[in-house]
Amino acid sequence: MRKLGAILATVFILSLTLQAINIRAQPRYWIGLNFRLTFNSDGTVTVDQKLHPFTVDGKSLLNDPDVARDMNQSIARMISYSLLLFSDNPKLLKYQVLKSLEKRYGETVLCDVTGTGRMQEFPGAYIISVKIWLNTSNYVRQLNGSLFEVKVRDSFTSTDPRSWLDVLEVYFNGTVLQGYRWEPPYAHGPQETQGRLVWVNHNEQEAPDFYVFQLVIPGLVKVGEPPEVKAKIVSAEVLGDGLHVVVQNVGTTSGYVYVRALTTPDQARKVYLYVNEKQELVFPDVRNAPVEVELYSGDSMLDRATATRRQEVFIPPAWRPYLIIIMAFVAALLVFIVIFFLREEKERKSSL
């Protein structure tokens, strides 16, 4: 169960003593938060957040309408916590919000209300449910056929090392668990009950940073990491100092791209592009032309170009015509001076 604090409707304060979420000041209250994951055979995972609000002395506020309205303003923030379980870049994930703060009396939420390591059970919960397509997660790795390794990151520890997931339940719907582990290995392990895994973490040391599962998922087809940005190759040329490639972000989001030069061996450069930004990348070891150049974001190739050698055409400086005129003037002046001195010398001799 995770606790977030907030004095105003949009401000969250992570509690270190009470693993709960403090949402507002008047009246002050906390939220107990548990996560439930269900890995489905179609290649998706359903992430259920179970939330139960309560006062600082442990009194339930599940049926308080003011608290419910206040919590409703924080739904987008809560959804982001679910997405961060499966990617360090949530905008790459394909997902669908299934339930948005739905009240269920048949659920229970565990919370260490007193901060002493003893979990208190609250009946009833608000549910925020999100379905995530695992083939868009960069935490999924294919091992063999339909056997995959799926990593689940503690979305709280990743943002604040002093915080953690207190309760994580893991279910398997048409998927087969072949093995599991947690990182770091000295963290707390799960309880195995009725075909599910349950981690109850009382403190930071007990809580894993990653939960790792080897799963047979029949309907999962890994499609690779989707592109972060839309970009193109503006120019690609081989000059005297190497291969020059100019790329531009032509989309509406910022992110990483990388340029691959198909040489022997291949070479690549990675760069972060803001919206509409252009950047030039130089491969100083690439001197031969032509060479194929590819632009990628995620696992998708965005553009391709052939870099040729640019012919260095000498263009005379703009001042060249004026230099000729000056040189002609100086030459004429020298001729005039020579003639002048010759005539002076001749007149001097004739006067003797």
C-alpha cells in the first residue's frame, strides 16, 4: 500500500512514517493503496489500484462524498503510477482505462496506519483499473516462443528511493508462471496462495525495486519498442572530415532518435530532439561514399537516405574583382612613377 500526501487537491506528499496518501488538509486524511496485477493470455495486463481513504487516527472515510470528490481530481496522477510499473516512458505504452474510481465494498485494503509495521485491514475500496498492452512495454523480453520475461518496476521507488509499494498481488489469467525472482535478491519475497503471489512489504529494505516473472503468454506478440518521436533526415553528405547527417524532429513530442551508418562495422549516434529541433551528427571515421544512413526511434526506422560525397567547388571570394582593379591601379601607378623619375633624370642630365 502506498501513501501519498497532499495539502491541496493537486499536491501530493509522500509519507515516510505512514505508508498512505495524504490528499487534503481540511479535513486531513490519508489513502491506503494496494496494487493488483492480472497477466492475461491475450498479452495484456490489468492493473487494479485499490484505494481506501481514512483519517490520521485510522477512521474510514470511504463513504465521505467530499473526500471522493477530492480524490477524483487526482485520477490522472494515479493512472501514471500504474503505467510506470511497466515502462520508464509511459507515453510509449498502449493502455485503456477500464475503471475510474469505482467504489467496491467487496474489496479490502491493507495499510500500516500507525507506522509500526502492523497492517490494518480496511473493508471496501475505490478501484482505478487500467489495461496495458505488454507488447508496448520496454520491460518485456522474449525468451523462447511464447515464454517471456516481464519486469515490473516499483513506480514509487523509481521516483523516490525512500518510498515503496507496500502490497502487490499478482494473478495469472490464462498465463503460466514458469518462474519468478525479485531485485535486489535480499528484498522480501512473496507469499504463494491459491495460484497467486502476494508481496507485503513493511519497510524500504523489504520492498523489491523490480518484480521479475517468467510467463508463458500465448497471445503476446512482441512488436518492439514504439517510436518516441517523428523525425526525418534533412541531409546526409560525406565531406573531407567525415559523414555529416542532419536530422529534424517533425512531430509534436520530444525524444531520442539514433542515426545508423551502414558501414563496416556499423556506426550509430544517439541524440535527443526537441519539437522542431535540428541537429547535425558527424561520423569522422566514415570517409568513403556512398553510404546508407538510417534514422530510428525505438525499434522503428523513421527514414533512410544515401550519403554521397559533396563536390568541393571553389567559389572565388566576392572581393576578387576589386582585387584585380586594385592591382591594375597599383601597376599603373608604378609605371607612372618610373616614367616620372626617368623624365626627371633625363632633364637633370640635359641641364648639365
